[in-house]
Amino acid sequence: MRSGANIEGENSMAKYNRSISVTMPAYNEEPNIESMINYVIETMEPRFDDFEVVVVDDGSKDRTGAVVEDIAKRDRRVRLVKHPKNLGYGAAAFSAMSNATKDLVLFTDSDLQFYLEDIDALMPWIENHDVVVGYRAPRRDPFLRVLYGKGWSFLITLFFGYVARDVDCAFKLFHREVLEDVLPKVIARGATFSGELLVRIKRSGYSIKEVPVRHRERPAGAPTGARLDVITRAFKELFLLRWKFWFRPE
């Protein structure tokens, strides 16, 4: 097992002797993205001496990419990865994680729904686990989105066995070498990406720890997860993965 996060100063804010990449996809997040990046910097700066922020603009139709580019010019810790067109949530998540360069990789969303200070809840567990996965407690989304989320996690469990209670919670911490091993095997580039990633991590023998994290409503913009094309693509990817594992177990 890897060496963990050393913590200094028990009576003050935790200081971690590790480097970390904070990675996130962004699609039409112009109203949120500058605040999100500032929030990341304000949260990580006192905790980590070495960190970076990797934002993937997934073919946004607004100024999301331009805003990130402007910030990156002022702060070398911020990096922009651009997709020429919208490729999907999973594709953006894949690009974000693949471009991480630090010891640890925190994956989150760019819509300000998570409390980044909850990194303090995940870090103690990364000492003895390969991946630490948050679950929203409680989830602050409309009733139908919560219901769909529970149903999706149930389907993942039904098809592949239990991996996590909140599969799509966008607050996950990885050792980068785990991602380097598993990411090349992940096929899904839509909403099934997170589920497939966790399934492959578990099947590769890595340990997963679940930790409750806080959640809040999106302050601006609209999610894309309820779009019919997104849902259709997710189910196609899910059944394709189940079919693949039946005939070519990995």
C-alpha cells in the first residue's frame, strides 16, 4: 500500500505533504467557472504546497474556455484543455484525469455543488486506500434527479456488483498511478464513464473507501444529465460494457 498523506498542525488547518491535481470537466459553465477556479485555489493553497487545476472545456458554446484561458495566463497552476466540440461528460472527465501530473488526483465538477473543504474528509483515508469516493449526504438535487441517481447506482450494482452507493458523485480522490493503470481500459465517454471507471478499479484489485461529503444546489446554469440523448447514450454504454464483460471478462 502506498504511503499516505502526512498531516502537520493538528490544531490548525491540515497541511498535506503531497501534491494534488484538481481536475474537472466544464460545458457551458461561464457563470460558474471563474468562481469555481478561485474557490479551488483558495481551498488548496493553504493545504498543498504543490497543486494544479486542470479544466477541460468540452466544446462549450459560451465563454467557458476563454474565462479559463484568461485565468491561466495569470496563474500557471491553472491549465486549460480544450475539446473542439462537445464529446460528452465522460470524454471530458477522461481528458481531465489523463492530463493530471501530481501525486493525487481529485476529480470534481465545475458547478460549485461540492464543498472543496471536504478534501479534509478524504485525505486521511488515502493513506491506506487506492481510491476514496465521496457520497452526497444528503444530495441537494431535485427529487427526480435524486431518484434517477439512485436507480443508476442500483443498475451498476445489479450488472457488475457493488462498487459504491453514489456512483456518479463527482468528488473522488485517486492515486495518479491507479488512473494511469485503469483509464486506458475505460471505453465509455458518456454518463457511464464514472460507473465503468469504478467497476474497472474494483476488478483490478484496488481498494475503494467511501466517505460522506456535503452537497448543495447548483448556483447557476443547467445540468445536461437529464437530456434524452445523454440518457440514451448512457444506457447504450452500460449494456455494451455488460456485454463485453460477459464475453471477454477482464
